[in-house]
Amino acid sequence: MSLRLVASNGTIKQAEVTPPVLSVALKGKSFGGRQVLGALELSIAAGQTVALTGPSGIGKSTLVRIIAGLERDFDGEVTRPERIGMVFQEPTLMPWRTVEDNLTLTTGISDIGARKALEEVGLKGRGGDFPRQLSLGQQRRLALARAFAGSPDLMLLDEPFVSLDPQMADEMMGLFEQLCARRKVASLIVTHSAEEAKRLATRILRLDGSPARIVQG
């Protein structure tokens, strides 16, 4: 997309304007007649990480599900890319499949690509293991590898570092920063941690009220 700019001397210049990777214009979302989410707008550009904060039960996960296309009963519009990576509060791995299978079967990458992805997250040589043989921290690493393996344009993360001890959480945040630095991906991360939001996000938004709206940014 380009924009025509007219300088003071009358010269016309062309400037590139990059459209957002994600654009949300929500009018509302209700459950059983009760409106949970009110009118809100949200956009994220490539390379940006937006942190979404707010009290428990306010509707943060519901908004993520709407953005991901998992929740379709809402009033509004969402423009999102086809390639989306997701990381949930739990790793949501396939325990009956090997670590490598958890990458190849879900993302379609090759065996070589899976091994490279595992090495990138510190799981080199663990491709033949099963998820139950991994620690919680290692399972979270695998979940991150899976989310990034499909070369997503948008990453959605719902409390991805919850229930980890401080040292492990710090390692996982560092890993996320490294993976994002190598790719120009737009990211939305739901978190209750102000420290986590300040560290990872280029922009922090808060969801609050009844029905919930974005009240600060």
C-alpha cells in the first residue's frame, strides 16, 4: 500500500504504508445474554508485541479466541492473517506422539526442519522422546517451537509462562525474545504479570470494565 504525500514545494512523493497484520473492531460479545466484551478496537503491526492485561475472568482469553477464529459468535470484524501460531496456558501436546511428530504433524514441516526448530529452543537430540519425558519447562519450549515452526505472521500467547518458577520464566521470556528477534512477527500476549508485560511488549493494553473494554494503552 502506498500514500501520496505533497511537500510544501508542491512535490509529490510516494510513502509506503504497511497495513496492520491484525485488525479487530469488536462491537460486543455475549454469553447467555450477558455481554462480556464491549466495543473495542485493536491493531498490531509486523514486529510489534502487544501485551493484554486485566483482572482474571474479564474476557482476555475470550478475545484471544475471537482473534484466533476459535470463537465465531460475536458482533464485529476481525482481519487476521492465515498463518497464526498459538501458545496456550498448557502446552497442549500430543502425548502419544514423539517430540518431533508434535512438530511435523501439526505444522507440516520436514524432519530436518523439525530438528532445526528443536535445536533453536534448546531441545536438540530430544526429537525421539515423548512429551511425558520432558520437564514442564521443556514442554513449554516445545510448544514455542511448534508455534513458530509454521512461520506465522501472528503469534497469540495466552499466559504462556504461568506456573513456572522465576528462573524458568526468565529463560522462557528470553527464548521468546530471541525467536521474535529472528522473525518480523506480530504478537499478542495475555499476561497478569506487569513485569512480563513491560519486558516483552512494545505496547501494553488493559482490559477492564463491564462489559470489558480496552481502558488504557
